Amino acid sequence: MLRLESVAPHLLGALINADAGRRRAAVFDVCSHAIAINSVIDPVVVRALDDYAQGMSMADGVLGELKALQEQADDQYFEHADRDGGYQGRQTLAAFARARALSSVLFAVGADSVAAACESIYEAISSVDDQAAAIAIAVRELRSDQS
């Protein structure tokens, strides 16, 4: 939770005070935004987010495939970083962003808790250039008057 507080302290309070439905909607919206911005196109990710939005638990196979995708994205990032010798070139940054976007989905579907929501949103925010826009998406959903 502390990582989220470092980038969006007002968002942390809103997440803590939100009911489970609003928290889930905020996490879903921010994760979906990160996935779209980073062009992470995979049916496993779509299914995981759809199941999460509906409050369904993940089938072991889907969760395993999602973890494998995230690990593969992390490996690609490390390969680019090693090859670039610490230089954060466009491919390295794109690989980092994809890995963080996938990580945001993994945190979301891993547990239904405030801590998991905080980690998920933090990872999603970390994956996009316009962090203020990602934060605004979550805040808008948390402040929504919809029931």
C-alpha cells in the first residue's frame, strides 16, 4: 500500500474507504486502461479481466497462463535491459510497461483485498506515461455515485 501512497496519496484513502464493488470497478478500469495503452493483446488477459469484473474467481488454468505471460514479459524486459547495458531505450521501456500492465492484472485477480487493489493500481499506473490520467480513472470510479 505504501507504493501507491507514494504516487497517489489521495487515491489510497479513497480505496480504503470504498466498498468492494467500487474498488473492483476502479481496479478493472485502471487495469483495462493499462492493458490497452500498452497493447497487451491476449485472450487470457481479456478473460481474466472479464471474470474479475464479474466477481468470478479465476480458473487455475487461466491464472497459470496469466502468470506465464507476466513472467515472459518480465524476462523480455530483463533481456532488453541487459542488451541495452542500462540504457532505457524504447524497446526496453515498452517491455517494462507490458510487464507492469500484466502484473496489474495478476494483482487484481489474485485476491479481493485493499492491499491487492493498491498493488494492482500501482502497477497499472507505473505502466503508462500519463500517470495522472490513470489516477483520474480510478478516482472517477471511486467517487462515482453509481450503486
